[in-house]
Amino acid sequence: MTDDPGRAADDGTAERARDDLADVVDERRRLLALTYRMLGTTGEAEDAVQETYVRWYRMSDAERAAIANPQGWLTRVAGRVCLDLLGTARARRERYVGPWLPEPLPAGFFAAGTGAAATSAATASAGVGDGSVTAQADDAADPLDRVTLDEAVSSALLVVLEAMTPPERVSFVLHDVFAVPFPEIAEIVGRSPAAVRQLATSARRRVAAERSRQVSRAEHDAVVAAFAAAAQAGDLAALTRVLDPDVTLRSDGGGLVSAARKPVLGAENVARFLLGLLAKNPDDRVEPTATTDGTGFAVVRGDALIGIVNLNVVAGHVADVWIVMNPEKLGAWRD
């Protein structure tokens, strides 16, 4: 790239550089969607995206100009950054105070950057098939078995992803959600394409097992409404009936606010715990709100949001209650 503006204008280099820069900047939202799915919190996702851009701008003009596909380059680098972060995240979460939960998000949080059009463009930029998230030349799996973008930000799926090894998680998210071909993922995780395919297959089985337990959004919201009515009425018996006998409640305060430091197990224990919270904090407002899991609840104290409650509904009952009160995981609800 020349420093002479006139020369740049003559050979089109400056114009192409501006176009590439615009493409790189436009990738930010998609990269954030990708890194959130890999890491589980927007804070860590933002850090990963920032590091990806640092590596882009650290290169010389000539090095950047030599990259024919900036979007694909950014995706691969973001994958590598997430792989490194996932390795250290396990150690951090072992020291985490109380249960660790993925960060809950409002419905449609990534909609502007992760809908069908965005995914199609991302896939096309990676050189995959016809640009469709389900058009994979290297995978004969039924497209209907693929995880949709909406599902890929649900708490239920993120909890499953959290139990995977870092290479499994990276392989699954990049291939099944963002349609990156196996040879490119192999370069990211340092495995052969065949090994990466096996990682993704193993991860897909775990996800499929979770998906088989899920209900429709309409059934989810109907059970949530029954749960809310029983809790609001203070009806222990009715609330217990809505809960699965083996329900688990987890409360994530991160050591920054008061929260249960151990999971609460069993329908009656969970029901009593929830009614006890409501009785202890009568001035708190519990308001229905749209989350990536369907209808959930925002807990408001005065004018401040202090928590988000999500429910995992399985076979007509609440199987999991996830309460996130860690203020560092509520930023998306305050913007």
C-alpha cells in the first residue's frame, strides 16, 4: 500500500482498503454473537472480540491487504482466542463463589447481527456451499437436526456447552451454528479434520439429548404462567405441582451479592425456597420479561433490576430454575 494519495486513487488500493475496513467493522456484532456462544457471558465475549481486532490492527497494511477474506480471518482468529479463554475459564470457574450460570439475555439480543441474512453472509464468506447454514458439503446430517441461531443462545444449550471440553465447544459452535467447514476448524483447534468432525459429532449428541427434552415455546410459556400464578398466590402445593420432582434451582451471585451458594434440589425444597424469597422481600417486583429462553422474570428492587429468573421446562414441568443476580451478568438488561 502506497503513502501517495494520488497513486492510491489511481490503482484503487485506497478504495479497496476502505471497503475492507468497513467489512471488518461490520463484523463486530456477528463476532460478538459467536464469542458469546463459546464463552457464555457478554463480558468475556467482548474481550475476545477486542483481542481479535487488536490482532487485526497489529498487522501491517501489507499483511492486511494480503488477506483475501477478512471476515473468514476474523472468524478463525476469534475461534482461537475463545479456545484459549475457555482453557483458563475452567480454572476461574472452579474458584467462582457459588454456582456459575451463563449470562441471560433479552429476546432478540443478537437479532440485528445473527439472523438468516447475517449467517448466510458469514457462511458465504467462509467459502461454504451456497451460503446456507444448513448447506454443508462435508456433513450429511439432516439440516433439521442443526441448532438454530435462536436455540444457540438459550440457557439450556449454554449449560450443555459449558460441560464440553474447549475443543468440543469451539468445533460445535463454529460448525453447527456458524457453518465453518471442518478443515478450517482443524487449523484453529490444532487437530485433524477427521478429529474435529468427531468432536463436533460428540458435542452434537449432547445437544440432541438436551433438545429432545425441550418443549414448544407455547408450552414453555404456559408452564411459566402457572408457575407465576402459584408463586404469587403463595400456594406451596400448587407451586410444587408445577415443578419436576427432581427440579434443581441454581442462584448465581458471583460472590458479589447474596445468593444461594449451593443448588437447591427437589420440588418441595425449591418451592419453599422461592416462597421464602418472596416473603423475605415483599417490596421486590417480579415482572414477566422476554428472554432467549422464552418468558422469564425480571426482579426489580426500587428502580434497579437485581436479577433475572429463567425456567427450563421439560415434559410440562419446571426442571431447572436459574436465578442470575451477579450484577456483572445483567448489563444487557440495563442498556
